Amino acid sequence: MLVIRPVELRDLDRLYELANLAGFGLTSLPKDKEVLRKRILESVHTFEKPIHRPGGELYIFVLEDLEKNIVAGTSCIVSKVGGFEPFYAYKLQTMVHRSRPLNISKEIPALVLVAEHNGPTEIGGLFLAPDYRKHGAGRLLSLFRFLYMTLHADSFEKKVIAEMRGVVDDSGYSPFWEALGRHFFDMDYAKADLLSVADKSFIADLMPIYPIYVSLLPPEAREVIGKVHEKAQPALSMLQDEGFTFSGMVDIFEAGPIIECALDRVRIIRESRITAIDQITIEEVDSPTFVIARAEGSFRAGIAPLDQTPREGIRVNARIAKALDLSLGAKIIVSPLRPSDSLQGGPG
């Protein structure tokens, strides 16, 4: 049984292992153990305190295999980007140049640096160990976050973005960075990416403040603007199915696309419902698979077949109930793991 729970400090060594498996370009899962430790402690503190408005808090979750007692993956939420430390991105804009005497009009794409001080919520940091990339585990590791956010709506913004991993090869080479960023930062991509996790002030100090004309970049850099790493394509497709669209902005380091969606328009939230456990059975439940999460108390989430009882509560297998620490009457939130599935005997 795979269960989502908040990260704990005891997960540090395993998350460090996962970070080193992840390759380059996954900023939210740094390969520096001390930086990772500080992020875990920050997240632990977030879960311990009451949050009434988003202020940049970090929520890190892990996917645990209870049978093997091992962390198989991780993902995170940042309640708000911007604020004391701005959120930086390149906005794709079109510059129009005209010459009336020559009767020439040219539309030139350009990258304009944006520093957002009052930004949306951001999801990121998703990585799943290769052995677990099956049976909906990756989908769970991504989508449960929206159910967590809707359960704690005051703690998050009304819009959510995701910075998708851009094109970076296994050695850390980024065509976009080599064509642009290196000229201003005098360091390789991996070092700049790691520095940005702990302190973004150097970006304002060194990044060019004037628009960058895309046509002046070499072809290999132009080609990757707004493109995702091949390993990020499934995650992009899944979020697009949930309602996310391109925001018109790209990451400043490797030009991966930034996508966005209003929180209340995310498919898994629109199809979710808060209900209660009405029956716990030793029999297997024959129905489509749902994301199920505790709506009260210590957060736990998983995927399971569920169906609706005549009293409009939920019937769940005992093994699932034990893994998620659910008893009769427990308040839960459920939503189809995939679009178009619905509870048997109940509303979709």
C-alpha cells in the first residue's frame, strides 16, 4: 500500500538518494544534503503551525511504501511565490517594429524578465523512484496536492502554477543557459540552479533587465524555449488534462514552460466530494480507483477502489482503512484518480 504523508526529518537520507536519482533541473529537490535538510525542517515547521493566509510556506510530502517501509517519491507545494523574495521568470512577448518609409512591419518575439512580488501558489518537486512508475502512483503523487489545498483553502492562493522541468541533459548541460545565463552569471547551470534554492537575490543582481530578442539566440537555445524535459512530458500531459494551460512564461535558467490553473477549476477538485466512511469491509471493492484522503487530523492520502453505500457514505476495504488510519465515521475527501470515473451508485 502506497500512502502520502507529510515529510519528516527521518526521511532525509532517502530523499537525498532520490535527489541524486532525479538528474538535473529539479530545483525543488536539491542534491545538497544540508540544503535538503533545511527544507525538510522548514516543511515540518509549516505543518506544526496554524496557517490562515499564504505567506510562502513550504509543504513537502512523501510517498511511502508501507509494505517495504521505504519512501518511493516526493512532491511539494509552496503556498505563495513572491513576497520578500521575488519570483523570477521570463515572459514571452511580441515586440512590433515598423518602418513606414520602407513599408516593413516585423513582429519579434522577446523574453522580458518578470519579478513577481505577489504571486500564486506553486506545485513542484515531484520525483518518483523508477520502480514505482506504474499503477497510478505518479498520478497520486501529483494530484493529491489539490485535495490538500482545497481542504485548507485559506492557506493557499486561488491560482496555482507549476514550473515544468526544461531541457537539460544528464550531464547538466542546458542549451538555453549556455546561450544566455552563463554570459551573465559566469557559472554552470547546475550551480546557478542550486544557488537559487537558498537565495534568489543574485538573480536581481546579475540578470539582464532589458528584453532578450529570441531571434538573436542560437537555434539550439531557441528550440528549447517552452519545451519540457522528455521525462517531464507525462507530468505535463497529466496537468493539462486537469485544466492547466501555458502561462506565457518560462523558467529563467532552462526555459521550461510555466503552466497555470485557477485552483477551483482543477478537474480533481471539481469532481471531489467530502463524505465519511460508512462501511469497512474485508472484501475487495470492485470499482474505479479514487484518490482518498483524510479530511481531518494528520493528513494521509492514497488510491483505492471505493463505492457508495445506500446512506451515501463510502465503503472501503479494511486494508486501505488501516493504512490511512480511518475508522467508521471518519471524514474524508475523495475524487476520481482519472477523469470520467465516478462512485458507483452516487454522483461523479
